Amino acid sequence: MSAIEFQDLIHFTNYGLKLNFGPIIAVFELSGQFVLQHWQAQPKGLRHFGYFSFQDGNHSYHTIPFNLCSVEVCPEPIQIDEKVYKTVPTAVNLFRNSQLIKDGEQWKVMKLNEL
């Protein structure tokens, strides 16, 4: 997969922050099903974790408070050079072969073979 395929992976938060996951996906050549987790730096006072989920060619982004999401997969921290890439986020936790699942009010990051 190339960066061109992922250039549209931009999400705008409710506070106008532009998130672009394309550079991280391109640099690490991510493919298949995966979840990226990052800590939201904005707005101050209402910070949560953001989850970018890529499943079967579709992607989604969700803001989830820490106490409403459990992670049942070991993360792989990855980071791109912020001197080269002027987008955010530049660092995420990667969950390979995983899926973000909503169950009522709760969310889970689970390995595909455990679903």
C-alpha cells in the first residue's frame, strides 16, 4: 500500500483538530486489519484516547474515554519523525490483526482470532 492510497485518512475532531493517519500508515506499510491508538492533546481538560480502526478496506475514528475501553492486545509503539512529517499524530500504539468492537457503552480492542 502506498501513501497515495492513504492520503484521505484525515479526521477532524469536534474541536477542529486535523488528524492524518496516512503518513504513519505509509511509513510503516500497514495493511490488513489494525487499530491505532493515540492520546488526544486537545482540548485541554477533555482529553481522551483516539482510536483509528482499519477493517476490510473501511476506516473509522472514535474518541473513547480511558475507562470505557479495554485493550486485550499488546501494543506496538510506533513513531514517525515530526521534523519530516508536519501532521498529527506522529506517535501511536499499533494493534496488528486487531479490531475495535463496541459492546453497549464499552469498547474493546481484540485480536481477530479471539472474536
